Amino acid sequence: MQSQGLTAGIVASAAVNVEEAAAMPQVSDADVETTGTAQLDTFGYANLGLANVEGNINIREAASTDASMVGKLPENAGCEILGTEGDWTHISSGEVEGYVLSEYLLTGDAAITKANEVARYTATVNTDSLRVRLEPNTTSEILATMPEGEELEIVSETDGWVQVNIDGEYGYVSGDYVTCATTLADAMTMSEARYGQGVSDVRVDLVNYATQFVGNPYVWGGTSLTNGADCSGFVLSIFAKYGYSLPHSSRAQANYGTRVSTSELMPGDLIFYGSGKSISHVAIYIGGGQIVHASTERTGIIISSAFNRSPICCTRLLD
């Protein structure tokens, strides 16, 4: 569901960056690719580079610190090395192409060895819409519904079912409707936020502020936007900047502000998720059907679809 044509993207700055010397389609209820000697083929790169940093590498439009930033390459993310220019390496990763400082990349055998250690085993949805169930059977309660192309963290596999981790909750999907593979993270784009009329400056500012921390770590019980936060800690710290004092609990946070429907959502509103009526996760709506949230220890703070599973409720704190 879109919110009055609003769209939002990731801001062009991050708190922890390393750079220069510093109606639902038809719903359905796996092939496994493992690493081996042909690592570059497995990870999808002909000339693999791997981000060797704590945080993110800034990706520039040109080989200069004065050039515009076009993306961020997170720690241990992979990229295709296209060439070099002085101290810079020309790369392509995900939807981003640009230049990074060569000193922060692993290449050759070192990149392949490290990639073996950090690669993720994931399941990608290969049908229009896929139900995630609480138990590995078709009569179990539905935890979430995932769109085609969604990448899920695999926990285990058993009897044709794949157990996956969704924002810290565990569910099962049928192995017939996902493609399992060993993958590396890739670069994040830095799209400028664009909003429709009627959105206050404070909403724009809050979304821009929140999305600059994309790529930073998830830490259970944490409230640090740079060193690690969990879902409610992330929301708590974002809203503290704007004068709101919130408790460190997604359930408790749901009692603050005014309830709104999904059709009324505006950037800066909060969306709460969980099982049944029990709230266990909170995210900030940024417009365009997307949220920013501290998701899991594997993904950290990310932007994702707001409606790949049904919200329990939505609230509005900002006037």
C-alpha cells in the first residue's frame, strides 16, 4: 500500500562510514548452491572484491573525495572489480557503480577466503507471494507473507521446509517456492528522498536522519545509532532527537501517540508487527511502502517493505 504517493530513499550520508584516510497475487505455500572451488561463480563475481572495514565504505561517483557519494559498501559486502585508477578501485555491486579507496578492499585469494567465512545462506522467494508459517505444515498459523524476490535468512532445512528468520521471529516456508543459495551482501544505493505535498519539514528531517544509519549494527538491548540498537532502541533514539521520550519496548511504544490506519500512514509514523495481537517489532515508516528499522543481527539497520507482513497497528507521534 502506498501512502499518498510518497516515496523515500536512503540519505546520502551515514554515521559510520569508512572513506578517505578516516491485491495480492496468487499465494503459494530448493535448489541449494554451496561454495566450492569456483568461488567467483558461486558469489556471482568474475573479479571479486570484498569490503574490509568496520562499518561502510563510501562509494563515489568518480575517483575523488570531492565526487558525489552514490552508495555504501557494507562490511564484508562483495563487489565486481572493474578497474583501478590511482588509489581508487572502480566497482559494481548490486545497483551501484562507482569508486572506492582500494585500501579498504580485499581482492584475489584473500577476498575468496574471507568470502567463505562471511557468506550468507539465504532463501529467495521465487513465486508471486509466499506464506511464512509458524510450523512446517500447511495448516499452521501464517506469520507473514513475502513478495517475490524477498531474501530470507535460512536457519535450518527439514523435510521440504526451510526455517527462516524474519526480524528475530522464526517461521517456515516451503522449499518448493524458494531458491536457496550462498550469497554475499552487496552495496546500498543512496537515493534522494522525495515527498508529496502536506508532509511537514520535521517528517522529512526525521526520515533523513533515521535512514542515514542504514548499515549500522543490530544489538539486542542497544540504543546506539552507531554502535548498535535493537528495533525499539533504534526508534527510541531517533525520536529522542526530536524531543520525544519513549520506553525501550516495542509493546510499550505502541501505547504512545495516536492510532492511524495503514491508509493514513505518513513518513515518520510507527508500524508495529508481531504474532496475533502480541507486538514484538517496531519500525519507522519512510513513505513509498517502505520502513527503516533495526531488523536482525545479520542485517542490522535496513530499509525494507512495510507490508511484506501485516502490521498489528500503526501510531503517529509527530503532529
